[in-house]
Amino acid sequence: MKRYTLIITILLIFVIALAGCKKDKSDDTDNAKPDKHTETKTEEVSNLDEPDNKDKEEESSNLSFLEDIAEPPSSIADVIQQKAGPYSGIDVNDDSVIDQVLEDVRKLEPLPEDATEEQLNAYFKYLYSLVAEDYPDPKDTIKKWEFGSFGDPDLPDSRFHFKENYNVEVLLDGSGSMGAYIGNKTMMQIAKEAINNFMKQVPKEANVSLRVYGHKGTGSNSDKNLSCSTIEQLYGYAPYDETAFQKELDKIQPAGWTPLADALKQAEESLAKYDTENNTNLIYVVSDGVETCDGDPVAVAKSLSNSNAKPIINIIGFKVDNEAQAQLKAMADVSGGIFSTANDQSELEEEFKRAEEVLKSWERWKKDALRNVDAIRLDNNFDILSIKVEWGTKETKQSNNIARLATLFRNEGIITREQMNYLRSLRDEIRVIIRDGQDEVVKELKDISTDKLDELKKSINEKYDKGTEE
């Protein structure tokens, strides 16, 4: 029995000792683990911090494009100088554009509920840039009136005094983009028809010319030299002959690049023999795009207008984008001509009608029967009504589109209802600027007469030409 008790005691001691050893190992392991876990957790915390920073950097980078967008207008001069947005004149909810609109909207990150005024203003700036309208410039209206008063000896600009001879040249863009369709006709077909219809109205005593540029080669880089060097005077200077003129028009097919500057240089060389003392010289440029042959058409237009021929250079931007419009308008500005846009055949022909009226006046002048001044004033009143209606229409479209976009911002979870209302309040501030400015422009245009045209032109230019030389 004693022996049995001893064995049990020894076994108990052994079990206790073994348990103690295991505990020691367990303690050692447990003591080691916290260091390892601490290290792992530290790494995890560090790794968690990095994505946050990266996300912030990416978000900042994703929205950096907002910095390059022009501020919304704060004056009527700003409104007149603003660039048209990609959805100008288009309902942003229209099925034809809604997918692209949503893609543009989703470029923005959702704003926090406590977004700052600076953040909200930046989002409004982007919204406004998408739907900004292109408002009529009163300076262009004044130029059109001056052009419409052609032949009046009281006009301060001698280029608008009738001379014994009248020379008209059309410079036609023959680049490949003129092959684009408007309805069932290409832009080139429309331009040809409008030009020929205009030429048919030119008095038989006047000389006409047709010059085309960029109508050979293709739009590829390999054909750039060929296309940029292709400028031809296909007709004139000579009285209009319908059969001969149409034959030359038929040869033109849209093809390559746009050497606008060199085309103007060639026109200057051709006009050199038609001095301004004895000749009234008029050039019409019909173009759908910007210079692509490395020339400077603005500088050349200025040089041409100051040449011995001193031509009036009127420019029609045919279905142009913002970049082309800016360049073509600058050409008209530096040369004292008229810039206008046309988006279809009727608008293109409408622009040529002003020249038709002038040519009829010249024909009457040759017969000592100048156009009645009251008739000219009546036309001016129609122009005032037209600019008033156009401003009102564009303002309504723009305001409606701002409201629609603000709603899309909210529906996409980018802004809250309160933030949407704030954006709409900014829209209302701009509406006041535009409506007050519209009334002011109309009032000033009504206060015009031929004898103070030069004074009015100067004040209009100073008032509404803000920022064009920046």
C-alpha cells in the first residue's frame, strides 16, 4: 500500500512539473506574440494611412481640371466675351446628349455636406462652363450698321465711301472638314450654292474673284506640304459670268489642310493694283476651321487691311468651334471687318445679303440715287429687335440648362438639395446681370445716328471689349 501511494505521489509531481513547463513555454510564446502583433498592427495602421493620402492626392488630381476653367461672368462685358459651352443651345436632358452629359457630370467627386463656399463655387464654375451661351456682341452690330450705311459720305471710315470701281473676292476654305454633312448636303455644297447666289446679285460693272485654299491632298501629315501650298485664284478679277464661274466652282472638292494666312497673303498681292483712291474692295472669307498650316492669319489680316487696297474683310465662320471662332473673330477685329457665324444654308445666305444690299447701293450711287436714310434706320431697328430677342432666348436656354444640370448633380449624389439650391442662386445672380445688360445694350443701340457713329463705336468698344487683349 505504501508502495502504491508513493507511485501515485510521484506521478502527481511529474504531471505538475510537466504542466509548469508547458505554462513557461506558453508564457514565452505569449510574451513574444504581442511584439509581433504590435509590429503587424503598426504596419496595418501605416498601410491604412497611405491609401487615405493616395485617395486625397488622386481626388485632388482628378479635380485639377477645374482650375483651368474661366470664372462665371460678373459683368455684362464678361457675358459678351465668354466662350460657348459644349451644350450651348442644347437641352442637356435631350436623348441625343444625355449620355455625354452624365459622363461630364460624373467627373466630379461628391461634395461633403459641409462643403465650403469655395468648393461650391468651383462646382458652379464647371457647371456654367458646360452650358454657357454665345451672346451677340454689340460691336458686331455696329459694324454691320456701318457696313449697311456704305456710301454715306459722312461715315468716318473712308473704306466705306463709294469709289468708281468695286471689287469683290470670296476666299473659300477647301479643307477636308468642309466635306461634313448638314442635312443632306455637304458644307462645301452649301457654301458653293450660297456663294454663287451672292455673285448673281453683283452688278455687272463690278469685278469678282474666287480664291480657294487647301483643296488638294488629304488631311494626313504626309500631304500637309501639298495641301498647305495649294491656293488658287480660280476666277477673276472680272465681271461675273455665271457659266464660267460655275465651272470653276464645280472643280472644288474638300480635301486637305487650312492655309488661311497664305491665302490672305495672295489676296493682298492680287489687290495691290486696286488702290483705295479709286476702288472699293471687299473680301469675304468663308471658313469652318482654324489655321492648320502654321501661319498667322490674324497678323496677315491686319497687314492686308492696312495695305494700299485697304479692303473690308468680312469673315463668316461656318459651323465653327470655339477655337476657330476666336481666331476668325480676331481677324475681323484687327481688320475692322465683320465676323458672323452661320450654321446652315439659310444663315450663310443671310450673311451675304448684307453685301448684296451694299452692292445695290453702289449701283444706285453710280446713277446718283443713294438709298434713303430712313430705310437704313428701319433696318437698324430690326437689328435692335433681333439682338434683343436673341439675348432673351439665349438667357432662357442657359438658365434652364443650369437648373437641369444642378438637378443632375443632385441625382448623381454629387451635391445635396441645399447645395443644389445654392448653385441655382448663383444662376439667378447671373440672370440679373444679363437682363440688366440686355436693356442697357438695346438702349445704347437705339441712340445712334450716322453722324455720331464713330463716337458710339469708340464707347461701345471700350465698354464691351474687356479682356480681349489679355
